[in-house]
Amino acid sequence: MHFASQSSILTLFLAWFTAVSAVPSPRNACSNVSVRKEWRTLSNADKLSYIAAVKCLQGKPATTASDFSGVRTRFDDFLATHINNTNYIHFVGHFQPWHRWFVLQYEKALQTTCGYTGAQPMLINIRLLDWSQDASEELFPNSPVFDASFGFGGNGPYIDSSNDTSVKVHIPGKTGGGCVENGPFMNMSVNMGPGLSLTYNPRCLTRDLSPYFASLKLNSTVVTTALSGQTFRDFDVYVQGTVTTDGMTYHGGGHLSVGGDLGVVGDVYASPGDPLFYLHHANMDRLWAKWEAVDPEKRLCDISGPDTQFAYPFNFFGDIPYKNVTLAYDMFFGNLVPGMTWVPIRDVMDISTLCYTYA
Ligand SMILES: *[C@@H]1O[C@H](CO)[C@@H](O)[C@H](O)[C@H]1NC(C)=O
Ligand SMILES: *[C@@H]1O[C@H](CO)[C@@H](O)[C@H](O)[C@H]1NC(C)=O
Ligand SMILES: *[C@@H]1O[C@H](CO)[C@@H](O)[C@H](O)[C@H]1NC(C)=O
Ligand SMILES: *[C@@H]1O[C@H](CO)[C@@H](O)[C@H](O)[C@H]1NC(C)=O
Ligand SMILES: *[C@@H]1O[C@H](CO)[C@@H](O)[C@H](O)[C@H]1NC(C)=O
Ligand SMILES: *[C@@H]1O[C@H](CO)[C@@H](O)[C@H](O)[C@H]1NC(C)=O
Ligand SMILES: [Cu+2]
């Protein structure tokens, strides 16, 4: 009993060694896997607990208040970090990797700072129905995500912005523009923006829904075309689209079908001021992960694109110098999460190592 024979010790050791070498190193093992689900598949109780966690984050102390004068809460840390980095993280090769890490840190903040036990929800194209069934234009504003009791509230009242020169790109079919009038975020304060401004500028949450734009940009054809890209470059160039309404696809489409001309989530800088930002970007991330899963051996290491905004192949305004990013490229997050200022693209390529998945 007390002394195992040498041979049984050897057997035990071999069994242990075999088991250990067969599984990934413990460093990568996930003790908890977050299962991210589509908003309308959550129970009402789960919807309310997510919304409560977001409101909780909007009351927690910030970590970047000494970097950005407008920051008041932990929620604002994310808004400010996005605003400050906007010109370095869009129309670059690390656009999708940066936003993957960003949404993950938000999900972790909800979980660790606000005791949220669920996962980051996402939206399948913000439509009433699954995109494979292509909801009609009429159904878009009635999507459960805009519900006042079990969603994020709806549109703002109509404001004619057709002659507003501060609007750079006018969105066809816009129906709102004013402050959100119902739901849990009707009284929330968007503390920074518009644009690059990082000073304290509290204002209401605005939305400016365009069901028409949604029908053009969030339909199944757009998603299928993106996923048919054979290389990351093909996939990513299509997903990022261009800066005109014609050239936008589901990234710009998701922002501007809700943000229109005047809505917060349509502001490329301050878009994380609308809590819906994180559901849209989780869906974008789901589609990237889905694209990767088609050929993991190749696609989990496939990255490309410029390190500089609006360089080739996003050279809409002419050619400028750049380098192509690689897996070793370090993405910058400032002081969003202490100790994680720089994150190499390599570390975010495989969501299974980040301990979340999509249902
Ligand atoms: C796993 O999740 C549970 C429930 O949310 C939590 O209590 C626990 O601390 C988590 N464990 C780790 C290692 O994150
Ligand atoms: C916008 O400008 C046009 C042309 O000047 C004018 O007819 C129209 O009334 C203006 N609309 C608003 C809302 O100011
Ligand atoms: C918003 O503020 C108004 C006025 O203070 C208050 O009556 C209402 O209950 C608040 N709504 C929410 C959802 O917090
Ligand atoms: C789907 O999107 C494509 C590309 O934007 C567009 O040309 C087409 O008209 C859309 N289909 C529907 C049914 O709206
Ligand atoms: C970046 O990669 C693309 C695609 O492989 C290539 O055409 C381009 O010349 C590269 N640019 C630089 C600066 O190396
Ligand atoms: C804000 O952005 C600037 C670049 O415009 C950068 O130098 C600075 O480090 C950033 N600050 C933080 C705290 O992220
Ligand atoms: Cu962004």
C-alpha cells in the first residue's frame, strides 16, 4: 500500500507524461469559456443582467482619468481609448485584431468589475430575423435589440440633417437623429466626442436609424461575399469597405444603419459611447472567427494590411508610406488595462486561446 513497485511508478509516470503532452500547455487552458450568444436568444433575465452590468460599468471608477480629461467612469475608459486610437486602428491591417481584443477587455470588465456571469452578446446583423431569412426594411426598427424593456431602447426623434455641414457622409433613409427617448440608456451621458475630442462633453445618447441602409448593408449577400474571401486580405478589405456609402459593407453598415447622420454609434471616433457598439463588434468578431474556422491551419496565422491608416490597399486618398503588419505587430491600448499596453496580433488570432466562443 505504502510503497508502489518501481514498475507501477513507471506506468503512472508514463500515463501522466502521455496525458500532459497530449493536451495544450496549462497556460492556455481555459477555466471558464464565455459562450457568446445572439441577443434575441437570451432569456429576458439574461438580457436584463447584461444591461445591468453595462449600467454598473458606467458607475465604476476609471483607470484612464489621468490620460483623458473627459473620462468619468470605467465605461468611459473604453470610449476614450477608442477615440484616442481611432486614426491608428481603422483602415489598417490590425483593425479586426484590435477590436477583438477591445471587445474582450470590455466583456472581462463587465465580468470582473460588475460581477456579470454571462458572456458578451452579439447581434446577427441587427435584424429582427436571422440574416439567412432577410428581414424586411419595415422590421428593422422593431428588432428586439431596440426594445425599451428588454433591449437598448430605440431611435431618436427625426431631425433633418440634410443641410448639416458637420455631417461628412449623409446616410440615405435616415429616420431619427435626436436623443434616445426610451429604454435603459435614455438618460445616459455620453461623456466624450464627438470626433477626436477627449474633453468632458456630456450629452445624450442619439440614434438615427436607417432601415433602408440596413437592408442594403446587413443582408446575407454582404455576409456571404465577405466569408467567401480566400485570404485574410480579401476578407478584410471587403469587411472594412471604403469611406463612401456605396463602398461600405457590414462594418460601416452596422454603425450607420443605427447611427445614421447624427447617432453616436455612427461617429467613427466616439461610437463606443453607444452600448450597442459592443454587440455589433462582437458579431463582426464572430464572422472573422467563422472565416478562420474554415481552414484553421492557414487562417489562424493569416494577417495582412498596412500599419498606417489609409495606406494601400485602403489608399483612397493617394499613396502614403507604410509597412505591412505581421503576427508580431504590437497593438497599442494605452492604459485601458494595466500591464497590457501592447498586445501582439499573434495573441488574438485564435479565440479558443482567449477562452470564448460563439454559440
Ligand atoms: C469562472 O466563472 C465563475 C462564475 O462566473 C466564477 O465564479 C469564477 O471565479 C470563474 N473562474 C475563473 C478562474 O475565472
Ligand atoms: C436645405 O437646403 C435647401 C436648399 O437651400 C432648402 O430648400 C431646404 O429648405 C433646407 N432644409 C433645411 C431643413 O434647412
Ligand atoms: C430618466 O430620467 C427621468 C427624469 O429624471 C426619470 O423620470 C426616468 O425614470 C429616467 N429613466 C431611466 C430609464 O433611467
Ligand atoms: C443586399 O446587399 C447588396 C450589396 O449592398 C445590394 O446590392 C442588394 O440590393 C441587397 N439586397 C437586398 C434584398 O436588399
Ligand atoms: C504589402 O503586402 C502586399 C500584399 O502582399 C504587397 O502587394 C505590398 O507590396 C506589400 N507592401 C509593402 C510595403 O511591403
Ligand atoms: C493617445 O494617442 C496619442 C497619439 O495620438 C499617443 O501618443 C498617446 O500615447 C495616447 N494616449 C493614451 C493614454 O493612450
Ligand atoms: Cu472602431
